[in-house]
Amino acid sequence: MALSGREAEKQGPAEPRPGREPQSWWCLVSYLCFYGFMAQMRPGESFVTPYLLGPDKNFTQKQVTNEITPVLSYSYLAVLVPIFLLTDYLRYKPVLLLQGLSYVSVWLLLLFGSSVLHMQLMELFFSITMAARIAYSSYVFSLVPPAHYQRVAGYSRAAVLLGVFTSSVLGQLLVTMGRVPFSTLNYISLAFLTFSLVLALFLRRPKRSLFFNRSAPTEASPSELDQMNPGPGQPAGGKPGPAAAWRDSALARMVRELGHNLRLPQLRLWSLWWVFNSTGYYLIVYYVHILWNVVNPTMDSTRVYNGGADAASTLLGAITSFAAGFVKIRWAVWAKLVIAVVTVVQAGLVFLMYRTDSIWLCYMAFVLFRGSYQFLVPIATFQIASSLSHELRALVFGVNTFLATVLKTIITLIISDKRGLGLPVHSQFLVYFMYFLVLFVAYFFAAVLVGLQHLRRGSHQPLPPAQELRSPVQEKAVQDGALGSLQPGARPLAPEDGLEAVGPVSPEQSQQPEAKA
């Protein structure tokens, strides 16, 4: 099957461009992965909450729950969009330096701050580090040819996960076996972060980026948006007027193309999952360390196993994310039911965390909760990204993350903040359980409706055999019985497309986010 011009552009060259050594960008990617690993070496992060509540800082549980932690949601909402735009405009490296400086500021405030205001500033700087993670996940795509996107994205993601796992294990070993106090652990974290900041100084600043710098003469490859038809308002051979210039702008073309792609039901479904479920996920991650301190209010630091729980949840999340790529299922039919099953499991685990008096059951429930969420992240990433251009992927993931942040901020203001209900952490987890339960009911009834519609269409139209992850465009085409009759503008999935990480996908994204302890 002959490739269209747009598909050929997407595949790109298989080898580095002339004039560049074949191994040069591999050296850059290796250095970036090493930097990503070192930036995650924060062994004190898992023990921030007991450090704040312990004799070192002596804050009250109410102050940490209702005055300090809510600032993270508010500040993240405030800095997310500016950091997103600056990352591309400044070409990554300055934002990575800003992230490093913010990490250092976080730990300086943790060590030397003494008031609630100092800790609120600490949360502000940590929100900057969270928003700046997009610079790391996007940077790699400016270094390598398109044919190697998927492989190097996997390398950079693996470096981050390995760093989080190693950091959590190191912190737990130092606390339990080395009997290192939390304050010393924070000094060790500060040393690692200072070293990662020095590493960031030697990163190469790319000459191109996704939106603002994609026309650099020697580096930039043609954007997929450049292949779109220009707007009808541009007069031939003359300068366009203001209205025509807006219609022909990259942003206007992106919005039009996004509106066309939003007709795909799978794209809408997984975008809604990203918004609502990631909101609940991060609320649990933000407050679970406070809950652990309530369940196990020990003053013996050697009996605090937060680092082990974080390490286990990171490892399970990596395993479930990897396993999701091998799931064979008819997503057009079963997606809503799979989401419903995972969501009700999450609701049960949150309820267990709320009810149990055993710290070990609480740890186990969190590990399983985090792993179940990470199982769906790569599936959602693929379903959203596979039918979109690189620019639209960035836009969709950015919009989804922003909407989730807005919802998370509203819930935080109502439930957690002292200016709202100011609920204690146990009561908050009951609210989060009801939140996931409502999501499950919505997904379950949507799955029932899909099943009834499928039965109504008749059993004489057999479903195709189960496949690995498909794009929404392919799902619809196969369901209609004609893969070759795709609608105009929709592209079939190229053999090398697969589950690839895109710029805005975070870490935990993916960054998903490795959220704050």
C-alpha cells in the first residue's frame, strides 16, 4: 500500500541527517537518560510527611492536611500552562534548569524553613518541578530521527522509573537499616539534586521544538500541520487580512483538526478517563502519606516504611504498564467495561485504605491502586495519540492535563482546604471512595449500553478477532468491515507507530507524574 505524503513525512528518515555522526544523538540520549535518573534521586521524598509532622518541624496534622498540601494543587494549576508554553518557546533546556533550581529550593525550604508560609512556598516550587517534567519528556524528540522516537522514549521513561525505584529503596534502607534521621536524608537528597542541576547545565539546547521553533532551517523537519490545506480566506498573491491570517494560523488549523478528530468515540472516552481518573489518582497520591501517618503514628523512624511502599508501587506500575502493551481485546466493544472493572477495583482499594487500622494493608492497597491506574495509562495514551499528529497529541494531552488539574483544584478547595470543609484525611478518603464509585457506575452503565447496541446490530456481523492495541480509527474501520475505506483525513496506523510516548505525557506520565510524597 503506497504511503501518502503525510504518512511519509511521519515516518521520517531512518538514519540521522547528513553531517551528523551516526552515534552523536545516541550519546545525547544516553546523557539525557543519566540526567533523568539522577533527577529522581530524592531519597527523602517518601518521608517528607513524617518529617513535617515529627520533632524536626513539629507541624500539626491539620496544618499539613488543610493548609500546606492544598497549595500544591493551586500552584500547579497556576504554573501548568505557562510552563507548557515556555518549554517549547525556550527549547527545553532553560525549563530543565528551572526545574533543577526549583528542586533545590524545595529541599532548602524543607531543611531551613520553619513556618507554614515556608512550607507553602515549598509546595509552590514543587508544583513548578511537576509542570517542568514535560521538558524532559519532550526534549528527547528534538534529538533523534522520527524512526527512533518509540525506542528512545522507552529508554528515557525507563531511566525515570529506575531512578524513582532506586531512590525509594535507598531511602528506605538508610532509614530502616542505617537509622539515618529524616533531616540527614533530606541533606542527601539536596546533594543529589544539586548534582543533577550541574548535569542540566551541560545539556545541549536544541535548535528546534514542536510549535514555536519548528521552522529552523537546518534542523526542523516539515510539520504535519504544514500539510493541512490553507484556509480559504487567504487571497492569492497578496498578504492575508487579519481574519484570514487567524484562519490560516497554526493554532486555528490545530483547533479545526482537533474538532474533526473529536468525532471519534474512543478518543472522547479515553480523554474523559484521563481527566476524571487522573484527578482521583493524584488526590490519593497527594494525601496517602498523611493517611499513613494517621494509621501508623509511630515516633520510631526505623518503623516507617513509606519508601518501601513507594518503591513497590513504582515497580508494580512499571510491570502493569509494560503488560498493557500485550493485552489483546476488542477495545471498541470492551473499553468501557474494562475501565469500569479497574475503577471499581480502585474504589475498593480506596475504601480499604479508609477503613483499615493496619499500616501493612494500607501500604498494600496503595501499591495495588497505583498499579491498576498505571495499567490503563499506556492504553489511554495509545488510544488518544494514535490518530493524531504530533502537534495535536501535545495539544490534547495538554488540555486533558489542564482540565484534570482544574477539577482536582476544585475538589481540593471544597474538601481539603481550611477555607472549605477542611476535612481530616480519613474523611477525605471516604469522599474519594464515593468519587471512584460514581465513576464506576457511569462507566458500567455506558458499557451496558454499548453491549445492548452491539446485540441490537445483530449477530450476523461477526467481530474481528482480538487484536493488540488499535488506534480508534482502525477500530471504527474494522467494525465497519472495510479498513481501506477510512474517512478522508484519517490515517491508518503505520507499522512502526505502536505505543509511543509523546511530549506532554508525563509518568508517572506517565510522569505520570512520580508525584510528590
